[in-house]
Amino acid sequence: MPMARNHTLLGKVFHWAFVLLYAYGIFKQIDDLSQLEDTALLQFEIVFASVFLLLVVIRYGYMRRFETFQGSVVPVHRYHKRFARLMHVAMYLCLVLLPVTGLAIAWLYTQGIGEEALAMDVAISLHGFAADLSYALIAIHVVAALYSRIKGEGVWTSMVPVFTESGPSTNEYVVKAAALEHQALEKVEAFIASRKD
């Protein structure tokens, strides 16, 4: 069922402000644990990670009330919605894991635990994993948003103020790609239904 409703101004602010906050976090990240010897930097990292974590939780609490395909002017297959919801939840979990592991690293460091300790090694490894996974999930999110924009579903326009859609695409290749996507989702649904019997 088409939704054709834009995100709220607060939803858009959350989205785009968080993009800037995430980019800043990536840009200013520390390169070496020894940099935390600078007490001011250590305190800044703790405050930044705490604010980042708080904002992720607040954003999730606010955004979860909206449909995954908010603004869609075309019907969206229920398995497409489920996959998109799974990707969003995975992204939020990853974005929680980043500051949590960052805070763990800071706490361990303040306890005099160095890189050679297992606990610090685990915290650093999880932090690196969360960062790498966040890159992949955000790339998938951007590609999916662009694909939705090309199809003219209306989802892009509900969140992005430029390159807005005027309706579903009538380009023959886009229509064929959308039909193939729908057929694939129908097959997935039929396969899952057959496994339940």
C-alpha cells in the first residue's frame, strides 16, 4: 500500500545531522591508542562517544514510528520491507556498538590496560569491526536509496530535498528491473511459505 507521506522536519534533521556527526566521528578518529595520553583528547572522546550513543538511541526511538518506505507512492513488497527493516536495525546496532566499544576502550585505557591485554584487544577488534560494518551498511543504504530514486518510488523525496521524484519511472529498463525485483521477492515468499508447510 502506497504511503506518499514525507518524513517530518525532525526526522529529516535527525537523519542529516547524524550524517554529519558520523562523518565527523570518522574524520577525527584516533590513529593510535597512545594518543589517549592526552587527557583533553581522552575526555573529548568519552564525551563524543556518549553524545553519539545517546543520539543514536533517541533517533532510533523517534524514527521507529515511521514506515521503512515512508513516502512511497507505489506498493512495496512485504519481503522488501522486511529486508529494509533488517538493514536499518543492523545499522542502528552497528552505530550503537561503535560508541560502546569506544567507551570500553577509553575505560580500559584509564585502568592502565594496554593493547597487549586480551580485553583491550577484543574492544579494539570489535570497534574496528563495527566501523567496517558501518561503512558497508551505509554504502548499501545509499545504493538502495539511489535505486529507489531511479525507480521513482517517492522514498528519496520524503528524506532528500534535492533531485526529487515526480512519480514512478516509466523508463523501460527501470520498469523491467522493478518487475524482476518483484518476481524475485515473490519467489522468496513462495519458498519461505513452502518451508512452513
